[in-house]
Amino acid sequence: MYQHILLPTDGSVLSKAAIRDGVSLAKALGAKVTIITVTEPFHAVSPDAAMIADTPETYVARMAALSGKYLADGKKIAAAAGVPCETIQVEHDHPYRAILDAAENRNCDAIFMASHGRRGLSAIVLGSETLKVLTHGITPVIVYRQPHSSVAQRLSETEHTPESIAAIL
């Protein structure tokens, strides 16, 4: 079936859970995985408050450190399962396009990624990288949705960083 699965991550609790399940699928199929994280280039004008406070150099360093952590976490999951794993970090204005390009360039035959399941105004304003990957690509996409659990339970299971809390809410 699938021999090479691309696993995008944004470092959220949900994408880490998707990596776990994606690695489990790869193990069951005897496939390898490539884990990708995409950062946006530095923009002087941005809705991201952290980017506005950064200089281009500090932004690049901060993004490299975060990306490195996300990729290292994913690589540990794959190693523990005995699944061959490569990691890549890409800088691109459109994460969905970087994901699709990586799938094509790395000869991935499936993409396994999380969906936060935003609806209504938040989906319109924030967009959905998963939806864009689904609608713009030709590579099969397996969408991971976290089983329902209470917000309190999910908060108790995660680090309390602004990013992880935002991913839960």
C-alpha cells in the first residue's frame, strides 16, 4: 500500500498525536516516514505579535529552535517504533504548498496530517492547511482527528505553553 508517508507537524499537541498514529501506520505497513515542519519567512508587517517584536535574525533563530524541537520529538517517536525517519524544515509563505512540494519531491505516496477541525469564523480567518493540502494536491491524504475528550483532560496531559493551550481550545 503506502511505502513513504509524509507527516507534517506544527508542534501542536494534535500534530504530535498525528505523528504517533502516522508512525504506527507506517510500522504496520513497513513504510518509512518523513516529518516536515514549515515556518513562514520573516515579515516586518505581520499579524504574529512575536514576529513584530523580533529582528529578522532573532526570528530565524527562534524558528530554527522551535522547528528543531518539533522534528526531534517526531524523530524520537519514529525511532522508538523502529520506523525509518527523515526530517525536513522548510521556510515558505504557504505551508500547504511546502507540504505538497515535499510530498512530490520526496516521492511520498501518502500524507498523514492533523486537522484542528475549526469551524465558522475561525476557519475562515485562520484557514486550514489540511483543507488546502486536500484540495490542491494529488497525493492521498489521511486526516487525523483527535478523539473527543474534555478540555480539562487535554490540558492536564500537555505542557502549558500558549501554543499548546491554543491548540486545545
